[in-house]
Amino acid sequence: MNKTLALLCGVFFAFQVSMRAAEPCDAALGVWSTTGDRSEIRIFKQGDKFFGQIISLKRPNWPANAPQGMGGKPKNDRKNPDPALRSRAIAGIQMMEDFTYSGGTEWGGGRIYDPESGKTYKCKMWLTGTNQLKVHGYVGFSLIGRTVIWTRKSP
């Protein structure tokens, strides 16, 4: 009896997990490779908001000829407008925040931080296929901005 109950609970739990993963609002969750495979971003959810964190860089260290004696050292957030954050490693930065599901295959209302420029932009993103995510950062109106395409690495 206990084994049967445990089996039924396990099947019910697995069903709930699979149903949750199939929810359209969660379709962007997972690990994504940025344009040019320069870094990997993990998109995750907290409450009803979506966030993104840099989990790895293709080239995590500065090149040998980097200025200011940085050659060979881990890349840091040196262009951050906040001087207190300039020494933090780029890998590990939460660079996307506050996205909400807009319906269909789109998420909006978020912001994206570019550690290469130290600037933060308004942002929206949408799936163009199961494994392709368009990310559009902009200032002011969404007509002006830049769109990049990321490729899913894992769910």
C-alpha cells in the first residue's frame, strides 16, 4: 500500500513538473549562448519576473596585451558607472532584470546591462523558435535599438 501511494505521488509530482515546464510564460527559461558564442546567460524566474545572469565567458581573461596591467586576469566590470562595482568579475553578473511575460512568445518591461559599455538599456525579448531568442535593447522607443539572437544551450 505504501509503495503504491509513493509511486502515485511520484507520478503526480512528475506530471506537475512537466506541465509547469510546458507553460508558455516559462519558455525562455534555460541557458542561452549569446551572439558569436561569446558568453552563456541563464534566464531564470523569481516570482512572476524573469532575470538573466552571465554564467560563463568564452574568453574569461583579458588578453595578454590588455591595458593597465590587466593582461591574463579575469575580465571585470571595469566600465560600470558605479566605481564600487568595477572590480567584480563579469561572469556571475545579473545583467537582465524585471522582465514580465507579455503573452505569446514575448517578454518585456525589462532592462539589460551591457558590461562592455557599462550602460543599461530597456529591453524586450521574444522566441522565434524553440531554441532561438531575439533580445532587443533600446533607449527611449523600441524602434531605435539593437537586436541580437541567442541560441538555447539547455532548458
